Amino acid sequence: MFCWGCGNLFHYRELEDLLRYTTGWDCTMWELMKVGERRITMMRHLNARRGFTRDDDRLPERLAEPIPDGPATGRQVSVENLLKMLDMYYELMGWDIQTGNPGRGKLFELGLEWTL
């Protein structure tokens, strides 16, 4: 779901209907997206309280090594590109680019001020 999105399995309106029929919660796709943003931000904030930072957002070193054979021979993950993508992701999420963690403003925006 994270990589391809729920639109590959169901149309977005069908997801709203499925949720309404199974739970009685009449919500829009926007509200569902905000629930997801809230969940990810809360998980990130809890991990930050446990000492995790941007330095912990890394891939295994072997992914930076060229693939030895097969259809993707020679391909590898660019660590430099990964760092740029992390900046973009943190900015998109409204998190601090230096630490990778949500700030007070984002927590208040999402109704997570109780976690402070």
C-alpha cells in the first residue's frame, strides 16, 4: 500500500464506501489520508522520544553495492540520492530536516499535542 497506493486495489470512492459499510464511519479520502499522516507522525514522534534521529534512516550498506548479475546488473542505490529524498520527504511531512522528527507545530496541527 505504501509503494503503490490503495488506488491499485480499489477506487478511492470505493475505499470510502468500504469503511462506511464496515465501521459506520462516514469519511472522505482526505480524512483517511490525514489519519495516515497522523499515524506516521505519531510513530515518528514516539521513536524520537526513544532517541531515534535522521541518522537512523538508512538502508543496509549492501544496497549501495552494484548488483553483480541479472537484469539489474550494475545498478545500486545512490546514498547521495537517498539523502536528498529524505530531505524531500521530511519537508513534505512537515518534519525538521536536520533531525527528521516532527516539531511541536506539526504535532499540534494533527491533534497530537498530548504526546508532548
